[in-house]
Amino acid sequence: MTFINPQIQIEDLPNVEDAVLKPISKSYLKIIALNGLVVYSLILGTLFGVRHLIKEDGFQDNFWYVFFGVLGLCIINFIISILAFKKRKYAVRGHDVIYAKGLIVHSITTVPISRIQHVEESRSWLARQFGLSTLKIFTAGESGSDLSIKGLHHLEAKGINDFISSEVNGND
Amino acid sequence: METTDFSQPIRQSAKGIIVIFAFNLVTFVKKFFVLFIAFGVSILRSKSIGNVTPTMMVLAVIGVLLIILIIAILKYLNFKFYLSKDDFHLATGIINKDNTIIPKSKIQNVYIKQNFLQQIINVVSVKIETAGDKKSEIEISALDKPTALLLKKKLFRKASSVSEELEQSESIEEPEVFFKVTPKRLLLEGLSQNHFKSFLLIFTFGFGLYSEFKDFLQELELEKHVEGLVELDEATILNLIITNVIILIGVVLISFLFSVVKTFIINFNLEVVEHQKTIEINKGLFNKVSLSLTPSRIQNLVITTNRVKQYFGLHTIAVKQAMVNVKQQKNFNIVALEKEQLDYLVNKLLSNYNDEQGDVAKPRPYFMRISALEMFLFGVVINGLSLAIFGIEMLWINAVFMPLAALYVYFAYKKAYYRISEDFVTIGSGVIDTTTNILEIHKIQSVKLKQTIFQRPRAIASLVISTASKSVTIPYISKSEAISIYNLLLYKVESQDRDWM
């Protein structure tokens, strides 16, 4: 048996930064917007409900301050989630899957395919209307190392799913 | 000793009925505890509700006990297990029949446990754990000890795919007790623990009691004050100081005692037995446990010590395995190890681990800024609370707090380091404790680079490395460094083709 032990040049290793990350489908922005609007209207709705329940003067006088405060927070949150949309990117390399997300806290997670336990493609009702699906990648143990790539085109998700499945099964 | 044949479906020891009965009774009482209290009180008050008399209540209780007993017997009768060549089979269920099959190769762990009741009736329970979720845990609650040991051995035999030859050599070689804790070392271990937690616990408990009985105490004090007016003022102030000091010393003593007693109960008779390939831990006073560690199943090692402990030569090693539930996780701690014993164990569990391999690197000084910020926020909260509760004169608390905060930041940075060697990642952290986290590179499940919007202009990032049992973070290093570690770790994981368990 020939044993080789070449020295590794750190600079020559495949670099995550060189990987071309693909943005997720634009339609997912609509889902984010819709979900956001539903949540915000629920919050503001409850606020109005509370207004009718509590008759105290202190609360009634300051209601509009509270309302605009909450509204402002909602708007900021909405803007951030829209801006953060651009940061949601993914890539599949020969040996691993990369997923990047987050505006305020930006993170790039890589899961080697040899560590994947199983893959799941799930489609909510809303996502089906836009032809999207979510790809969930499960590793062993810690839930922190699981990946969930949202807003992929259905066919694309299926393709990745098949690719990973065959790789995972091939390794056994 | 008669050898048990595991190839035929067998039941557990008949004493299992008692264990199941006791277990069901406890869960039943726990569930309906509030109801019991409510009923009991109202019956004691009015002697009867509706037409229910105390005698009927007693009858009802006996009825419930009987039902639980019958369920226990049925459960016992329907609980059968056997071993085939590669699998462990278990049939359970009275009405819904469950058939569980676990391949031996997927078994993570086999524990032998003995709680207080089981110690009395001299049986042990065997727990079989797989890497799956919590539901896949299996517990056989009553077996006599030789049978349990035999079962464990048989379960592990195929599991680790030991060849026939090795098996023989294992049977020849007597396992030796590698480490046995002495009561003195346990006492030291208990005393030198981080007392902040127990102190806080007891302090809040005492504070809670105090605020409950505040009114009562105030009345008492009023009376005292009336008497005190006659006495000299200085004496009362002195008295007040003395009582406060006594209370403080009392709380400190109680928290010490609490830690010591806890350490003793959990680690009573701690024993580490060395086998050919595995390490066995035995310990516990009320709950005796016995567990084996297989090196290939270990995901992370965490070594903890602190200044005082270092002086006495006390080290704790915590072994993290995949998906062991949190309660069980605590049992994988070995306390009060000498430095040499620690090194030996680490070497046994992680082959080729070397302290000197690889370069030690530290996080960026940005680390200090973040911990200072944390401390500042903590200080704001403390100041706010003390202002709200005790008034403006409590601001002197800052005189104590500031130096402590500065020390916190200093030590947190001083103790933080990381080291990437050929096969291992070592990360040091801690403030009061000194914690060393070791993981094998080929057991990494995922790598994550994290950067907040504030860190981007400074080109600083954190690296989160996850294994199947735990995520560890290399905090606040320069982005280029983080990227190159990221690439290196991924390269090693992906090119080696080694299994993570």
C-alpha cells in the first residue's frame, strides 16, 4: 500500500467565500410580506381589543402613543425582514450544503453531506400557491445543526432533495 | 449462578411488579396531587361532601390502589424481551401491543441503575438508549444484577463488532478499578464548587420567606423598638450589624452544606473501571448508576476546574454523547480527578490527544468589549433594582460591583483561547471556572460562521461548531482567520470519510 501524506496548504483549500451562493426565489418575498402583515394586523387587532376592555383613564389617554409605538416597531421589523430577504442564499457543493441568512446577525452554515441523516421537502398551503417549498436538512443530535432552506422553487428543492438522498444512501 | 438464556422471550424479575406499581403510584399521585389536597381539606372540614363520608374515601383510595396494582401486574405480564443475533426485541402493552426492535449496532448506551426502592428489593433497572429521540428509550425496570450484567455484555458484544479473539482476551484480562474517589476528596470537591448558584438559590429562598412574613416581622420589630428606646442607640446599631452578619454567614454556610451534600449524594462511591476498550462509571447513593463509555460514541469532552480546585488537584470531566437527555447527561461527569488521572482518561477516550499539538490562538480584544458591555447591562439592571427597592443610598453597591465586573472581563478574556490541531479542536473558556472543551474534528456535524452588523466593519466573526451533542463557539476572531478555520474543518470532515459514531 502506498501511503501518501501531502502537506495541506490552507490557502489552497476550497473556500466557502468562493462558492457562488444562489438567492432563493423572489416569490418568497411575497410570503414573507403576507405572513408579516397577518402577524402585525393580529397584534394591532389585539391592541384595539384591549382598548375596549380596559376603561382606565391612564391607558385610554396614552393609547395612541402605545399604538404608534407598536406600529413603528412593526414597520421597522417589516423593513428589516424585507432587507434580510436578500441575505437568504444557498449553495450545494459536491460535499456539502451551504445556507446563509440574516441581516443583523449574518450567518453562513455548512453541513457536510456525509453528516446528513435525512432530507425533507415540505410545502405549506401558502407556499404551494407560489410553487415554492422548504427543504429541511436534518443532522444527528443538536437541533442547532439542522438546516431549513425556505422559499426554494419546487422543482429545485426536489432536485436537491434527490441529489442529497442519493448521496446519503450511496455513502452507506 | 444460573445463566439466563436471552434467546427466548422472558419477563423481568417478578419483583418488577413492585417497581412498576411504585412508579405508577408516584406518577398518579403527582398528577392528582392538587385534587387530593383540595378533597382532603374539604372533607376534614365538613366531614362529608354530598354523601361522601371518610370511610367511602378510604374505600375509594383502596380501590384506586387496587386498580394501579392490577395495571402493574398486567404490565409486568405483557413485558417480554429477547435477543436475536443482531437485534434486541421487546414486546409491551396491555391493550395496544407494541413491538420494538433495536439493532444492536444502533445502541448508544446501556445503563444499569438502581434507585432507593430497587436497592431495598435488590434488583436493578437496565436502560437502553439509541441515538434517536427520547421516545426510543427502553427501560427494563427489574432484573437481578447478574442477569443485567450479562444482558449488558451481550448487547455490547455485537454492537462494537469485537472479533472473537478480542473477546477472549477481554475475558482473560481482569478489568481494573482505575479510580476510586475517597470521601475526603469528595468533601473537597463539594467545598470548592462554584457556590454562586446555591448561594443565589438559598438567598432568593430566604428573601421570599422574608417578604412573606414581612408584616409579621414588622410587628415584632415595632415591639422591639418600643423596648429599644430605653436602651442606648449604639447598642441597637451594633445588634443590627451583628444579626446581619450572622444571617450572611448562615446563608454562606447553608450553601456550602448544600453543595457538599449534593456532591456526596450524586457521587457517592464514584468508581471508574477500565476495560479493554471502554470505561465504566459507577456511582450514587440513592440512585446507583453504572454506565459504560465507548470512545467512538463520545462527541465532546468538557474539562472543568477552578483556582481552588486546581490547588487541591481536583478536575471534573464531563463526557457528552449524542442525544443523551439532559437528566442523564449529568451522570457522565467524573469528579475529583487528579491531573495525571485526568490526562490518562482523556488519552484513553481520545486517542492521540496532545496538549502541545497545534498553536494556541486567542480571540480578538473585541471580546473584552463585548463582555464589558454585558457587565454594563448587568450593572444597569442591578442599579435599577437596588434603587427601586432600597433607595438612593444603595448606590454604594457600585463600589463592590465595579471591581468585580473588571475582574470578570479580565478573566473571561484571559481564559479564552482556541487551538486547532491535526484531529482536535480545543476551546478554553470560563470566568470563575476554567473550562476546556475538546472535540474530534471528524465528529463535527456542521460549521457556522456568525457575524453581526456591528462586527462587519471591524471584520470580526464568531465560529459555531456543532457536534451531535453540543455546539461550541470560538468567539470574536478575525474574519479571515474564521474563514480559514471554516475551510480547514470542512475539508477535514469531507475528505476523511470517517464515521461520526
